[in-house]
Amino acid sequence: MGEDYSNLQQAMQQHMQSQTPLKPTGPKSNLGCIMLLIGIFVCFVAGLVAYFLVSSENVSGSKKSPDKKILTENKSSVKNTLIGNFIDAVMIPRENGKINLWILTNEPEDSKYLIHRYIYDPEEEKILNSFQNKLNNYPPNIKLFYIDKEVLEVNGGATGIEPSIVTYNQENGNVIMNTENYISQFPDLQSGISKLYVREDPLRLDVGTKDGLNITIDPINKISYRNYSEYTGSFKNNNQKVDIFALGYGNSGEDARKNLFLVTGTKANLWDKNIPESYFSDKSTLRFMKKSEAKILLKDNIFLEGVLLYQDDDCCIIFHQTQVGKNADRLLSCVDKDGKMLWTVSTENVLFPKLKATDKDAVSEMFFVKNSVSVSREGNMILFKYERVGLMVFDYNTGKKIYEIKP
């Protein structure tokens, strides 16, 4: 019942006032009035009893649905528990070669989504700080980067969600620059961002502005270029000699079988570390297109369905599988520039089992999976990320798994 005591009393009074007064038919007597009052009192008591019975059933029984507000508050008060679907993470170096992790997750809440940001100590398994915001629609593609002791968060935007670029203090999560502050550094972005894409190796942001420009930003050096051509032109006179890793076809037509090559050329031609795999089946193609030379590393190793996930001046990380087809284990291999296989780990005993190729799941093919995995490095730590599942941290030299986190 929805009425309380005062409402019930008021209703009874109104009922009494609306009745036509009884006309005495005999000698004056108070008996009728007394009986009327007794009847009113009995009805009133019965109403109160019924009210408390129903209220008790709602409190202790199963008919009343849970209070959504209370549930939301309970979720937000959980401590030392990583909640949500894994989006991205980045390593933050500490003293003595240790790291903290910035971890980004999303959690559905009614028809909206919470974006959780955690600063996490993986050694102590402890959340040092956390904060979140709510989105009205499904979360867009969000990426984290660690640059100059700051955490850069890039949100590509989606339906109903504006693109954003935010930098945070690595230790406490305080905002250093919001989107408005960030774009104020670049005169060509003053009209605002209409679209935003992240490109990696080297890291750059391709930004469409609200007044129709297409700007490229180098967030590491904090330089903006009027367009992509101006950006690529900044490398054209760079004759610095560089070596990069690349996967390529040893023989034309054998697309699943890939060799690992070390390519030598100039920064002007190899600045993006991106060489089509077909260039390697004919050495003259590589010389003509990239003005570079290549040699095979690990001649006895073939990387089936291989994808180069990461490379730096010391090593590369390759994601590949044990055999061609829809039923195979997947492997993660680290190779140095001398052609030494430092280590390999497998879905058979180390990597997430969900990464296996299986005919029971159509999207487990490498074509789909390669866009869900990524690698980064910080000192002696290798961070392997699997979108929507979790992360693993490996020792660079040995391949030993140090941490595994699945929110």
C-alpha cells in the first residue's frame, strides 16, 4: 500500500465530511454516534494492519525488485577488484625495474557504460587509485600511451561520443590536459575535432577538424602537420641508416609461410617500418621500391600466418601459429637482431586459451584475431594485450610470465 498514516487519516476525515448528517428519528441518544466512531476505528486499525503486512512482504520476500541505485553504489565501492571488460593498458616504470599498470575497462550499467581507469600495482595485486566516467553509448576505440612521464588517452569517438585527447598524471590520475587544453597547442585545431584516428610505429594522430582540415599530429614531439603529405615529407631528407624487422613471403604464392627479414636502408625510406610482404619474394622489388637490402634471419624458421606485433632497436615480437588451418595453437616469439630466438610461448600452456585457432569459432582465424592483440615494451618487461580478455607481462630475456591479469 502506498498511503501512510497521515494520508489514511485525511481520507477518513474527507469521507466523514462528505456524508449527509443522520437525522434523529426518536429521542436523542449518543448510541448511534458511538457505534459510528467504533466502526471508523475498526476500519482504521484494519487498514494499518494490512499496510504493515504488505510492507513486511516487500522487505523480506521476493516480490520487490532490487534497488538499482543501491546496486550501483555497491559496485562503485568495491576495492582492490578490477571490474569490466578489458580495453587497454600501459606500463608505468618504477624504481628497481618494477612497474605499475594503467588499466582501462568498460562495464555496462543499465543502458549506459562506465569507463574504469585503474592505477594498479601488479606485484602487490593492489589498486592504487581508480576513477571512472559514464558514457551514454557503447564505448569507442580508446588507446593508452606512456609519453614523457604522462599517460596519453586517445578516444576515437563514436555515435553520440565526441573524440577526445586527454593526458593524466601517471601517479595519481589527475588530468593534466583535457581535449580543449591539448588542441590549444596547435593553431590548426582551434575549430575542434570531428574525427580522430590513431596510427602506430611511429605513433601519430590523424585528425579531421570541424572546419574541414586533415591534420597529422606527432604526439611524442608535439608537432602538428597541415596534412599527411607534409608529415611524410618530414622524413624525405633523413639519410640516417636504420635496420628494421619485416615478415615476407620467401616464395611467391606461399602466403601462409613467412620468413623474418632484417632490412637495412635509410630513415627516408623505412620511417614507417611497413613493407608489403610481397616485396621479399623478389629482391629487386625491395631495392626499387624501398632502396633497401634484406637478409633472412632464422633461415630454418617459418612463421605460419605470422604477424609482426612489435619491434624496436633490440628485438621483434611475432604472433604466429603451429600449423595452417582452423585448429592450431598460437605462438608468441621474441627474436633479436642477431637472429637469435630468445623465447617462444604458446596457447598450449601459457597464452590465453581463447587465442587458439578453432573451427568452432569463425572469428578465431588470424585475420580477425591479429587486430585484437598488441605488444609494448618498457625496459625488461614485455606487455602482451588481448582486447576484451586481459593482459600478460613477460620477462624480455627469458619469456617467463610475470603477471597475468583478467579483469
